[in-house]
Amino acid sequence: MSSVLHPATTGHSPSMAAKYRPISSHLAIAPPVSVVIPAMNEAENLPYVFKTLPGWIHEVVLVDGNSTDATVEVARELWPDVKVVEQRGKGKGDALTSGFEECTGDIIVMVDADGSADGNEIVSYVSALVSGADFAKGSRFANGGGTDDMTPIRKLGNWALCTAVNRKFGARYTDLCYGYNAFWRHCLDKIDLDCTGFEVETLMNIRVVKAGLKVQEIPSHEYLRIHGTSNLRAVRDGLRVLKVILKERSNRRALRRREQHSPMLDPVRGEAS
């Protein structure tokens, strides 16, 4: 799928090693990494977000949700090569899919624009992908993770929804509604995102499991939003997540019924037997 190079231990020549970008003292990679940041009126938070982004990433794609502040101007000042995408629709899901379409990297990383995510963690996600995972899923509740921005009722809701997904789809997630994830670009061909709101992360988590992709959870720490207020509404968005779970479960059952009742094809003649 891709190559991992440990410069200190390999016998590659300097010219061969030059094709790789150093990530740490022990790891260098060949595949380019795109970071997608959906943002709407996040000018005050972007300096904190961009400050933690590693310099070795291939590109930053900022999806602007019709901001009325200086979000775009600040992004261009902080990262001169930033690719700005003007969002035509509404919602986080729509913003992310718009950003994914513009990515040119082999690996895509999703990062929120409110300052709650630490860009230094990207190395852990990328390491998991180049080591064999298809989808690196951030978890605030895996060993080593944490959160500063979750009320007891939101924790309970996340646990209940996560438990439902694990039981209905055979997943082993410790966290469900978290937006810090990374994946190989080819995953987009198998999960077909078709929702517009905050439930997009849940939809992705369900469909990567249904597609049989290899998922690895990455311990991640979620920090408090630095400036402004979140558009997240626990009850409203929790119900939207539940609706997605039930819809995906219903679709899965319908597919199984079709497979069970479809006629077997003769492998030689190509006809129904």
C-alpha cells in the first residue's frame, strides 16, 4: 500500500531516502498527507490550530462555511499555501465531503477548527496507516486518550450510541462521536458519504466496518474550544446520530435479505440455476 522507511536502520542510498519526508527521528514516509479543516467564523482559533500542524504535511485544505469574520484571511496568513474551498451547502458533513474532493494526498486527516485537537497527534494517525490500517480513528476513551470538553450527559449519550454500533455492526469502538480521524484516500470509494450534519463521523465509523476495512483506534486528547461557542446540540445531534445508526442497520438487513433470496448463477453459463 505504501512504504515506511527507518533511515537509521536501512541500507537505502541518500537519493532513495530523499524521496521520503521525515516524520520523526525514527520514521519517514512517502505518501503525501492532506489535512482537511472545516471552519466557519474561526479566525480567533485558527492560530492555535495551525501552530500545532506538522510542517511535513503535503497540504492544508480549509473549507470555509461562509464565514463573516476573517477566517480565510487568517488561514492564508498562517499557511500561505493553504487551499481554500468555499462551501456551497451547509453542515459539517457537507463541509468535509467538499474538502475531501479537493485533497490530492494519499492520506487524509480530519481536524476541527476550534482548537480542540492537537495537530502533533497526526504522526500517530499516519504511523497507524502506513503500518497497515485503512482507517485511523481517534478515541478520547482509549487508553491514553482524554477529554476536557464533555458533560456527563454527553458522555452517557456517546457511550450508549457507541455500544449500539458495536452490537449492531460488530465494531469494537471505545468512542463514536469524535471528529479527529485519518484514512487512506481509497476509503472514500467504499463508504460513500451522503449526510450533511455532525452525524458524519458516526456514518464514517459504521461504513468502514461494513466495508470490511481495517480500523485502528488512536488515543487522542480533546481540549476545550478556545474561542466562541459550539454549534453542537447534544439532544438534537444525538437523535440525528441515532437515526443514522437505525438507517444503516435497516439497510444492512435489506441487503442480507436480497442476498439470501437472489438466485445462484451458474458459473459456466452465467445463468440463474
